[in-house]
Amino acid sequence: MTAPIVEMKQVKKRFGYIEALRGADFTAYPGEVTAIVGDNGSGKSTLIKILSGGLKPDGGEIRIKDKAFSSLTVRQAMEQGITTVYQDLALDNCKDCAGNIFLGREIMKHRFFLDHKLMRQKTRELLNRLQIFIPDITQPVEKMSGGQRQALSIARAVYAGGDIMIFDEPTSAMGLKETSRIMRLFLELKKEGKTIILISHNLFQVFDIADRISVIHNGLLVDSFLTKDSSPQKLHEMIVEKEEGMTDEEMV
Amino acid sequence: MKKWFSRYSQQIFLFAVMMLICIVLTVQSKYFLTWKNIRNILEANSYRLILAIGMTFVIASGVMDLSAGAMVSMCGVIMAVGLHAGLPAGAAVVLGIGTGMAMGAINGVLIHYTGINFFILTLAASGMLRGISLMITDGKPITRFGQDFIFLGIGRIGEMQLSVIFAALLVMLSIPLMFHMKWGNYVQALGGNKDALEKSGIHVGGLRISVHMFLGVMAAVTAVIITARLNSAEPNAGMNMELDAITAAVMGGTAISGGRASIGGTVLAVLILGVIRNGLTLMSVSSDYQQWITGFLLLLSVLISEIRVRKTGTLMK
């Protein structure tokens, strides 16, 4: 079996009285789409925020491409080839499409100056390639629809081009047509050899594209299996069962 | 063209307002539209513009610094102490700029790392800095400096006072810095969405400190001009100058919640405030009204900005 590209062991994170992760494990293999599923508040987003450097864990170990870390900064995660589309999208509403796509990785001219023209041109090309339709790419992001903003956030991740791509609920604000386009994009990225980690509540979507599914419940990994060994119905029942089986203490 | 008008609507509006005020004042006073008076307006507002440029960067980054006026007085006092201790003018200016940078850095560190509200923090800093200035000077102005230092405040190159040339140069440097260079781009992003900037791998703490240091440098340059011009460093110098600077930045179109800035707008706003002050003086109106008008214009600018945000349904913080 291929060695994992990402391995998280016994990861813990507490926010005041709330124990978001209680020693969660997670593994992703190169070139695969791994979905993380679980009910709201199960710790999925906390887990990927730790992996992408947005949060510092209280304990546990993270291994990326055989390099061990006790915690990561955003910069370190980027250097390891991790690109993330966050649930909150992490867009600057005052900037336009190019301003957001190139934030932190600007194209310069004469060494010190931003090449606005080239960045806009590359943005147009990127959005066309990804079939993302935004009529006016020079308008600030605040004037765009939720779906357009989500698509822009995905486009930014594609442009950043790491080999481990994390998507946290990437299509929650999108229409059916846009969602299927993004799903096709995920499959293309997989073909290019990217490792994709996807958080989604849409189990049918998960079964459409994921190779492997990890179920997180109450801050712990409770199951991990190949998609072909399960079905959306079975997975749904598993999540509901776990939720109903929670003690009052666990609920708190 | 339509997009250009929409993008610069506030600046065009300000320009029209300024023209209107100028027309009214030209009709009211025969002295208003004279070269001497125009030069007076530019000279009297050059240092205000310098501080307002610094404040524009700070506001674009999503906070405000209420200690800017006190920083001006503190830098002036430190420079004066240095000059009286025998430092040459150049070294005293460097000392003043260093003081401004250090005070800005302390503000930046405290705002970023303590999480205390910037209003409270910079208000407290203002009180403390004024107190230190008073303690150093014993409440009395420090006067009489060498001619080479005084030259920085009243010296001229041709028809124009050095301070006006400084201000013009700083404006010309600030425009590319804010809109065409990484640092300014990040400063605006810091006000637009700090989390987005952090998630892009930018060290937000360092950036926050650097913006406040920039304001510190601008406060020090302002202090050089005021101290040299008056040939006196006063512990009460720069009183309420932060109000002028905030008013100019917000009136000029810099978003009060950060994320968007306009250097041209700040220049226009400083000129409008200057023209109003000058007009009131020409019409022999008491200077008490000038303070009232500045406060009123700040309130009006914030109201207009708020209405615009609601009307366009923006998602700004």
C-alpha cells in the first residue's frame, strides 16, 4: 500500500470548555480524494484548520510527506504544498478578483511594483479555464453572489497550485450547474495527481468523487473506509446513529 | 468612463465642494484668490497633510490612532532636548523620527498582541505621551534652536516653503506605496479582512506594527515642521491634530472600517478643511468655530460613508 501523504495522530484542540478534537486521527493518500464527513460541530473544520496552519493544536502529531510537525503555520503548510479553501472563504471583500487570487503571491514588475494588468489578465484566463462566469472581475468581491465568491475562492486555490488541496464545504452556496462544474474540476485535479481533502455535508457528492471517507464524530475519528465499500444510505445511518447515541455529557 | 466616475465619485464630489467654497470665498473676500493667500493655505496645511497621510494608512488597516497629536508633541520635545544638548539639526531630526517610530511600534505591538480595543489603547497612549511631554518640559516650551533647524520649518526653495515640498513629496511617494506596492496592498487587506491576509501566509503582527511605525514617522516629520517653524517645542503642540487627520482621511474616502483608501481624497479633504479655516479667518469668524466645523465634518463624512455602505449593500466589516 502507498505511504500516506498526510497523517494526523491523536490531535487535540480545546476552545475554553469545548473540546473540539479529543485525539483525532486522519490519513490521506497521494492522488486520492479523501472526504471528511460528520455532523455539525464534530470537529471536521477544526481538523483541517490545524492541517492548513490556521490553528495550533494542543497536542498530537502531524506528518506531511514524511516530515513531522507538532503544529504548522500557514506559511509552513503552504511550503508543504497545502492549499486550502476555507468555509469562510477568506476573501477580502474590498478587493477585486485579481486582488484576492494574488493576495500573498502577487506578480511584480520592475521588482517593487504590482503588475495589476498582468494579474487581471491571468485572472481572466484562470476563470475562463475553470468556466467560472463573473461578468465584471474588477468589481469588489463584496458585490458578488455567494456562489461567485465560493468559485473565486476555489479558483484562488487552483492558481496557488499545491499538491494537497483542502476544500471545506466548497459548494454550499452554489447552484446545481456550478456545483457539477466544480465537481468536474475536482476530478480533473485528481487526474493531475493532486491529493484532495474534501469536507462536505452532501453525501451523494462525497460518494461521487471521493476514494476514501473518514467519519469524524465528537472530536474523534470513528471510521475510515473506501467509498466503494459503503453507500450514502449506510453512511447517513452511521452518522445519525452516532449522533443519537451521544450521552448528555458528550452533547455538552 | 462610467466606472471611473463611480470609482472616484467621492473625490469628484470633494473637488466640486472645494471649488464651490473657493467661489463663495472669492466673492466674499478680495484677499482670498491671491497668490499670497493660496501660499498661506498650502503652508498652514502642509504638516496637517503629512499627519493625515499617515493616518490614512492606519485607517485603511482597520484601526485609528488617537495618540497621533500627542506623538507630534512628544517628538518635538525630544528633538528640542536633543538640540539643546548640542545635537546637530540632522541628528535631532533622526532622533525625532526614531522616537516617532518607537512610539508607533509600541502602539502596533499593543494593538496586535493584547487585543485591547484600539480606541482605548491609543487614547491611553495619548494621555501618557502628553504627560511625559509635560514632565520633560516642566510644562514650559523649549525654545531657541539653531538656524539650520529653523530652516526646516521656514526655509524656502523658490517661492515655496520646504514643508509644502515635503508634503508634496510624501503624497507622491504614498500613492505608489499604497496602491502599487505589496506593503500598501497588505495594509488595505489588513483592514479588509485580517483573517484572509493571515491565511494567505502574511505575518499580520509585523504588518500592524509597521503601519503604526509609518504614522510615527509622519508624526515626527510633522513635529519637525511645527517645532522649527515656531522655534519652540511645546508640550501642548499637536493638540487635536488627530481629529483633523481622521476627518481628512474619512472625508477623503478612506473606509472607516478599513480595506479601502484614497490618498488623493485625503489631500482634497485637507485642502477643504484648510480653505474653510482660511475663509473663516478672512471673514473674521472666531477660531472656536473652526474646531466645531472640523468635528461636524467628521460626523457628516462618517454618516455619508455609513449611508453608502447600507445603500450598496456592502459586506464590509
